[in-house]
Amino acid sequence: MRPAVEVADIFRRHGESYLQAHGSHIGRVERRVMAAITACRTAALGGHVERCADCGMLRVAYCSCRNRHCPKCQGLARAEWLDARETELLPVPHFHIVLTVPPTAAAIAFQNKAVVYDILFQAAAETLRTVAADPKHLGAEIGILAVLHTWGQNLHHHPHIHCIVPGGGPSLDHKRWIASRPRFFLPVRVLSRLFRRLFLKRLTDAFKADRLRFFGELAGLTDPVAFTNYLAAPRSSDWVVYAKRPFGGPRQVLRYLGRYTHRVAIANSRLIKLEDACVSFRWRDYRDSSTLKVMTLAAEEFIRRFLLHTLPDGFKRIRYYGFLANGLRVEKLALCRSLLAVEAPPSPKPIDYRERYKQLTGRSLDICPCCGGRMQSLGPLDPTDPIWCDSS
């Protein structure tokens, strides 16, 4: 069932006026995201026509934009990604670690997304791997699946890394499996301090290499003294790193991963209404005992906050480290299973998008919603927008 309000509705109704008012400050990526979401599942992208063989009902199915920022296009992408990960999960408890930067560092990240988000990934992965390899803590090589989120529930800019980590790993000599304690992975205080040091070291190196750009309120940070002084506060503050309770087996991990890996800034299901040029949506206030509340923003402000979270072209927001790193994953996972004395699960059978849709929704695209007859394809529909190009 279609939600009462979609992000696409907000863009269609107020996107043009937003572009007219702020066009000089909106980049190519943001424009393409707005265009993709606006055109998603409309005649602009074309599609195909189907007819029921029994009752003759016609159904037009328009194509999706497949943009990674689109709330409507993540279900299939998530399911396909989870299928690929299913054979890589080990039968051990998994931990969820979250590493967050303070607002001062987040401000620099917003003006230098590709550089600083990359630093965030590197610092998070090195922190976990270094502490885990220390015999005082675990003494093992671990695997990490890391996901970048840049938003909070209120859509403000809040970059942080979610890491899913198996509870243990091969010993450093690769001769035995070392399991973490059942409900404790690594000391959070140690992780926080090392993460702070590694992140700020890499950020300073990027500044010295002239890889950072500053404008607006941060324009003065081009001066080395001002940059050093700006980082004085985050150097002495505690950075938020926390570990959630461990999951059970692979099935629970897969379910949880699906909630985090393919999220966008806000799901259509959280939108309540679009009225009088204002958008109302649900949000959870974690500073108030996770109370569920309703926030109402001017449509222009909602669009601005949504676009804060667009990622640079080609930027990978899901990354793998340790024994899950892409280059050595097959070999390392075989070692892990050998040490755990378990067999690799069978590879999932490939299925088409119709079967995937049925798995996701419980409804079949092959069955007529009116009479239960068989739907037959009548052929494609050409796009009405001849200059459209996929921006995913």
C-alpha cells in the first residue's frame, strides 16, 4: 500500500521552488538525487503493461530510479545484498559497534564529504582491528562490516559508523579460533580514545596535504593556527563509541543488517502529512528515553535536511575489513570455518525480481489483484523523458 506521503511528493510539490531559491548552493549530486526520486516509478522512466488473462484488467508498472538515496528503491537492493552476504556469516555471536564523531569534526566532514567520510571509515576499522589484535583484549584478527550513516532521527547531519563484527577471530598465528566473551567484545573506553587519536591524526594529515576545503563559517580554518585551535576541543573531549548487545546466529544478524545497510535519511513510512507547505514526520528522541514524537518542518527545510545526506558519486558506504576484506574474503572465511569446524552454507539460488518481490511483500506480481487470474505482459512502455539517465 502506498504511504500517505512520500519524499517524491514533497519534491514534486516544492522542489522547483527550492531550486529557484537555493540553486546557486545546490550541487550536481543533489540535483540528480532530486530528479531521480521525483521520476521514480512514473512515466518519465518508462515501464511495461500487463493484462489479466481472465478478467482483462490492465496494470501499468513503471520503472524504478534505483538511486541509492531513494526511499522506494532499497527493498530489492537490500534483499539482493543480504543474499550475497548469507554465505559469509559465521555461526558465532555478532556485535554491533557504533563510532561517532563530535559536532566540530562533523562540520568539517560536511564540507569535505569524500575525504572525511573516508577517514572516518579508516579510523573506525583500524581502531577495532588494533584493539582486537592486542593480546590484553582479544589477540585475534577480526572481520568488520562497516556502514556509514550521516543522519539522526531529526535529519540533522550526524555522521557515524555502524560496525557488525563476529565475536572472535583467528589467532594471530592462524592456528586456533579465539572467541570473545559471550556478552563483551572490546573495552569501549579504549576504543573511544584510540578512535579519537587516529581520526584526528588522519584529519590533520589531510589538512597538511591540502586535501580539505573550507567555506562559510569554517572559512577561517584555512589558517594552520586556526585549524589547530579548532581541534583543541575535540582532542580533549570523550568521543561516543558504544557496543550493543550481541546478536544470536546468522539469521538474526541478517535481519538486523537489513535494517541498517540500505537505509536512507528517512523512510516514507515515517512521513505523516504534507500540508500548508509543511512536512510532519515521526522521529524518536533518544535524549528523552527514546520517546516517539512528531516533528513538523517547512517543506523547504525538510528538503534541505534531506539533501544534507547525499553522498559523492562513487562513494562506497558499505565497506569490509579484516578477514571480511574483499581481496582475501574467500580464503580467510575458509580458514575461519576450518578453525570453527563448520562447513560453508550452500550458495543461495538466483531468483528473478518477481520472486524477490513475493519474498519481500508476500504478494505475487503474477496474480491479478482483482480476480486472482494470471497476469500477462503486453510489452514495454518507452520513457517520456528522453534525457533521463540513471543516477544510482
